[in-house]
Amino acid sequence: MILPPFFLLSFVPLLLVNLLHLVTEKTSKMRDYLQIAGLQMKVYWLSWGITLSMPLLVMIQVAVACGYGTGMFKHNNAVLVTLLFILFSLSLLTFCFLAQALINSKTVAMVVSVVWIFVIGSLVPNIPANKALYACLSCISPVAFYLGILSVVAGRVRGNGVSWSNAATPPDGSISFVAVLMMLALDSLVYLVLAWYITEITPGEYGVPKPFYFPFLWRYWCTARVPGAPP
């Protein structure tokens, strides 16, 4: 079936551009200079999150509109389909934050973008239909998105698409649409936590790396202010 890989492929340029932006700023030391100048990292990442989410929101609208306009998403609940695209886009955004913490080369960033979405997603049709296996592989967000799109397309063929009444019912040999949405949300959270952790222990040339066990340090979460010090 060509439709799931098509929708996956459509996200490759956005992931590529977003990841290249982050890696370029990292390798140029611009992030380090901004931190030295006093910019708080939470503000830095929030600004990037807003900036990178804008094209993803446009992509969601275009993809959903094309899907219903061409009849590919016919008989499927529009809210659930839109939620599928939103959660997948969120997982891509958090994956960008994770990948940039591990990548120091633009070339590697380009390869990772293509492999993460298209290559991995294209392998799903060759995986034996097994509910437990699909549930495990859904920790890779393109796999979960592929399964979600597969349910949407299958619903169009059956004439009984994904709706609130059947979203929690798993088809034979696969996982339910609700499970797909939950896995995409969980993937986004896991990628974000890993990105935060890796960035803290490898902050860059001018940062101070924290010990690997820093999440268990009380002083990390409750740092006391020095009286008279600026906030």
C-alpha cells in the first residue's frame, strides 16, 4: 500500500530542515555564546520549539485537507485523524531535540532525517503482523504513525473508518488506533526527556557537564539562591 509511505515521505523535508537548523547552531557555537551572554536554556529551547512547530502545523493542515479532499481519509473521524498528525509532528519535534544532542555533523543530520522517517517506515510492511511486535516497535514514532495511517486507509476501504466508537478496538494482528496515539505521545515524552538528559551531561565546549546521576541530586531541583543575588 503506497499511501502510508507517501505521508511519511512528506515529513522528511521538514525534519531535515529543522534538524539542520539545530545542528548548525550547535556546531557554530552560537548556542554557547547565547548562554554565556545570559540566555536561559529553557527560554532558548522554548523559542526553538515555537519556531520549528510553525511549519509542522502548516504541514498538518495541508496533509489533512489533501487526505479528505481526495477521499483518502473518507469515512474517518477528522478529529482523530488530525490528532494522529499532531502527535506525530510533536514526536518529530522532540526527536529533533534528541538527535541534535547526539549529532555534530550536517551530513549525519541529513542521513538521520531520511533513515528515521522513510527507511524505517518503509520496513513496516515487511514486519510480520503481530500485535506484541507492533507495540514494541511503536516506540519508534514513524512506525506508530505508519500503523495509524494504515488504520485510516483501511477504514476508507471498508467504509467503516476510525471513529470514537471503534478507535479502541484493535484490528486483527495489529494495535488499536488509541494505542497508536498513546504510543506517539509516549514517544514524544521519552525523546524529550532523553534530549534534556543528554544535553545536561554534554552541554558543549563552554558548559559545565553534570554527573550522569544529576536527576537524583536534590541541589539540581532545589538550588538555593544567594541573598542579594539577582534572580
